[in-house]
Amino acid sequence: MTTFQVPERMNFSAVTPKVFKAVLALDAAAREGLDPVLLELVQIRASQINHCAYCIDYHTSDARKAGETEERIYQLSAWKESSLYTEKERAALALTEAVTLLPQGVSDEVYSEAAKHFGDKELAQLIALIFTVNAWNRMNVTTRKTPGTE
């Protein structure tokens, strides 16, 4: 099978190491206190929406390492129709979609549902995680970061 190679436009981390390190620090801070499986589900879902092949590859690998099942990873793009996710995960995924698709806004209903499952601190961490993965997606899609590369 022949595959199509999408040429990388730039090595963002090499060109802007200070910015890259700042986003790494933001990413580390956003992850604090969040369940490792949940945070990977959120990052995969945002990456699917943003069509970030690099991040989908990266976070599905990390999700497996955190104990996530193949079935739940495969059904993530159709989570609303799947019975495999908890109410808390569903609330996090709904919030992920609302924040990622921001021009549509974050409805009171979506926010309230997330707030039912997450305390203020954990909800703030989740929101930070969502906007951080969106930053990574935008960097990697723009520069065409190649999946499977460091």
C-alpha cells in the first residue's frame, strides 16, 4: 500500500522554543488533578474535531497506555450514540465540543451538566485542558506536524 506523505511546513518547537516550552508548561498545569483516561478522551475528541492527525495519533497512544480500551477509542467520534461512556465523561465530551467549536458558544445546559460532575477546581482544570489541546491542534495542523514524529 502506498501512502500519501503530507510535508511538514516547519518544526515549530525548534523555531520557537520559548513558545513551545510555555505551552508545555500550560499543558502540564492543565492536566493536574484530572483522571488520565478522561483527559486523553477529551484531547482525542478535540483533535478529531480539529482534524489534527498528529494529536489523534499521540493521544490515542497515550490513552492506551492509561488503560483505555480500543472499543471506546474507536467509538469516540460517535460518543453521543454510544453507551460506553459515563455521564461524567459525556459531560466532559460535550464541554469539549462546545469549547472547541466556540463560535457556537457554550450553552448554559452544557456548562451546567459539566458543573454537576466536576467541582470548581476540576472544572477549571478541564476547561484549561480543552483550550490547551486546541492550542496544540492549531500549532500542529498549521505546521503539518507529521504523526509518529516527536
